[in-house]
Amino acid sequence: MSAVHTVDAARYAGGPPERVWYTSYGSNMHLDRLACYLAGGTPRGAAADHPGHPGCRDHRAPERSVPVELAGRLYFATRSPVWAGGRALYDPTAPGRMRGRAHLVTAEQFCDIAAQEMYREPGTDFDLTGVLGTGRASLGPGRYETLICCGVLEGLPVLTFTAPWAMGEVEWVGPSAAYVRYLAAGLLEAGPWDERSIGRYLARCPGAAGLWSAERIADLLVSG
């Protein structure tokens, strides 16, 4: 069983990093889905009209992938046309802990993954100076266009992206059964959490709370 790495808010004090920990808290916790962002392709189970992902300039798989817990909260808001329900978003300022999976990739790969999540063409290196220096940088107003440095793990920055607003500034939207099952399975794949623990965790997330019970989420894992 993989040990959970606890990441607390801390500034990265080194020079421009060649490698970073891209941390997913959504569908890219799955290595097969992440592979579509790295090497290009259409995720398994996607709709027939899904355009697929162009992939990164560097197609290599992550050096390592480890389970992490970050300061902040997972919540569901906006509406995903792919999953037909609320999207997973991250508020690093909210009290609590969020679970995820950190993938050790190159800084270039992180930029290309982020670009694809922002519906941009990969191939441009973002200036990471701002996010590494202050913990936050905005590349636009979109739902995944705010870069976050969550802390440092093994001397390298832990980076992710989310929406520009705080959790309480937007209407929460309940996630679909397919999405809840996929996120739960991604947490299970990460290693350290069992079905009951995952069910309790997701059932407490705003947007899912009151709509999905821990028992129903655990059942989705069994039936899926």
C-alpha cells in the first residue's frame, strides 16, 4: 500500500525546476486517462464525438505517481458536458484536506497538460515564476486557468490548476454517477484509501454532500 504524502503550503525556494509534481484531484488521477494528455488520444469511455487530446511534446509517462493530501477542499461546480454534472474543483484557501495523486513530470509536460485542460494548444512553456513565487498565478478567467503551487515534495514544487473563484463564491453543482465512480476509482487506484474511506471523503465534498452518501459511493465502486 502506498503511503500518503502530506503536502503543506510552502514556497518553493529553488531555481526554475526541470521537474514538478503535477497533482490531479479529478479524472487525471487515472494513469490511463493521464496518458491521453501525455501521448495523445481519446480517453476510454469518452463520447463518440470527443475530439481527443493532442498530447504533450514529451510523451513519456510520469517517473512516479504518489498519493497526496493537500491543504484545502474539493468541491463540485460548473457543468461538464463530458460528465453531465458538476466538475471537480479545488479551493486551496478553504479549511480542510484534499486528496489527490501527484505525478512527477517535466515542467514542459506540466505546461502542456495544463494547456489541454484550458482548451489551448500545447507547445508553449508558461512562465511559472509567478506561481512558484506567490503560490498562485492567473492565466485567464476559465475554470482551470489558475495555477496553484500547493507546496513542496522532495524538494520539487507541487503544482495544479483550478478555477479563479473561492468555493463559496459559486453555485455548487452535483456530480453525475459516472463522474463520482470515476473519481472514486482514481482514488482507489492511487493506493492508500479503501472504498469506505473514499466514500466518506467524497460524500463530504460540497456539491456531492446531501446528494451522494458514503454508502452509495462505495456501492458505485463495487458495481462499477
